[in-house]
Amino acid sequence: MAFWSLSSSFPLLGLLSLLLSHQTSLTTTTDVHLNIAPHPTEVSDGRVGSSSSVFREAPAFRNGETCGNLATDRIHVAMTLDANYLRGSMAAVLSILQHSTCPEDLTFHFLWVRHEPEVFSSIKATFPYLNFKVYRFDVHRVRGLISKSIRQALDQPLNYARTYLANLIPNEVKRVIYLDSDLVMVDDIAKLWKVDLGDKVLAAPEYCRANFTCYFTETFWSDPYMPRTFEGRKPCYFNTGVLVMDLDKWRHGNYTKKVEDWMIVQKQKRIYQLGSLPPYLLVLAGNIMPIDHRWNQHGLGGDNVEGKCRKLHPGPISLLHWSGKGKPWLRLDSRKPCSVDHLWAPYDLYRSSRHSFEE
């Protein structure tokens, strides 16, 4: 594991690892100083605005002795970044760094749509040693393609930014791990990075027991031509919040346009109810590299309508994902948390959290 410096503000940061039976190798001291991020505002959903600091400075994470120093050793992680989900993004980044053997080999690629200098200043102040780059996603590329879904949050342009990663990230980056902002990693991300994609453009956990037909409307299934898109493959559901992407294959296969083409059909005929997921299923379901389910324990946020509490699925866990309506920081702040939300809490860097563990 990474070597890191632990202040008194983080006495239970390893709680999740202990609960999930993950072993960590830690060197601890008490010499961390807390920086104040310029001008964020304290609000219940973790947004930042124009008042005092809301995030504590994270410990400094250093490489273990077995780490290399070549450019080929770099691990590229892509995430979206905005004020609404900044609190979740902070927790996700912290969890990735804490459980990484070689945290200094990580490069984060953040995609944003609005110029929010306070967001970037918060990232820099909270993770002063983080190696990251930011890219502006032009919402005009996708705004006319977005159809209304069953939950308004799913209709935000930034939810579609993952489709354009290959266009935004420099060509020298051949592979990237895309992660949503409502998750925490409890295993070494290098293990996920090293999965063999074979000849596939994507790798992700695949769920073939899920009712695949429910992701599309009767208009789709009754059409004489559209269901034929699945001929020659066995389509299975996969969650797009955790993806290992071969960017070269994505570029050469023109997958961005393939996804956009189905979004155009959706605007015309209403063939699905969810947001950015169904076009991925139409293009790639049954043609991805399936990986262990431990890499996406998803659905912890409940369904997309009510967000009711859900329990963990049995089996080993490397990543916990609060997909669905319920977000752990909101449920914790409301004093109505689900049991799984307490597994997210140790990674929360929000300074004014009611559930913060302070001496």
C-alpha cells in the first residue's frame, strides 16, 4: 500500500479497509497541516461557493519501494468535476490514493463544463501533491442529443462526458480508467489497470442475470429492425460508472459517433427511459471484456426514483458505488443514513460534516 501521513483528523480513515478485510501497510505521523481552500461555501451537499474552507487537507501519499519511475508506469484515471458532486469526488480521490501501492504514479484527468475556479482551488488545496489535468467539455456537443430521463440529475451534460474522453484526452494516453464521483475504492487501482482487454474496447463487470429487456421501451422491442443490433452477441447489462477504456480502439472504431447515433434515435422515438447508459448498451453490450464484480458493488444509492437503502451483495469488494438517487453525503447530513453510508464516511473530507470523526 501507499505510505501516507495521518493527522488527528483522520483516526478512522482505515475503517472501511478493516470492515471489508483489506489489509493496509501504513506509516503514520501527526505532522499534517490543514490548508484552507480559497472561498468555498459550506452547504449540505458539499458544493463550494464564496465563504470559508469546507475541505480538510488530505495526507501526503508516497510510492512504495516496489514502484517504478517510467512513463509506462503511469495509471490514468478520468473523472468529471463540478460543484454539485465535489464532495463525492474528494472522497473518491482520497480512497484511490489511500489504497494505491504507487499513488505518485497516478494521473487524474478531470472533465468540467463550467469555469468554477473555487472547485479547482479546492482540489489543489486538499490534494497539494496530486498530479492532475483538467479539460473543458463543450456542452454544445451533446446538449441537443440529450433526452429527458426518469431523473433530472441524469440529464446533465457532464453525465455524457465519458463518451468524449478519447476526443479530450491527448492521443499519447492509450488507456484510462473512468470512474463516477459517487464511489470509493478499497483496493489497489493498479489491479484494475492491469486487466487484459484483449481485442475489446471496454472492460467492466457484466451482469447477465439482470433483465436486459427492461432498459428499453416497447417501442424499441416492437420495431422490426432496432433489436437486430444485438444479433451475434449476448447482451448483458454493465454499469458505465466504472470502465477501463482502450482509447486507441475507441478512436479508431469511431465509438463516439456510434453512441451519438443512438441518442439521435432516442430523440425521435423514445426507445429508453434512462440517461447515458442505454446508448452504451446498444453499442457495446455483449462485446466488452467482463471483469470481476468486486470492481463495481453498484446500486448502493438505491433506485433512480426513491433511492431506498440497499444492502451489500455477498462476495469480495474492491469498489463501492452509490449509483442511484441516494448519495451518502446527503443521507449522512440528513441524519437518515443507510447502513452502507457509514462505509463512505471515513473518506469524507468535508470539514463541517456532522458525522466527522474529530478529537
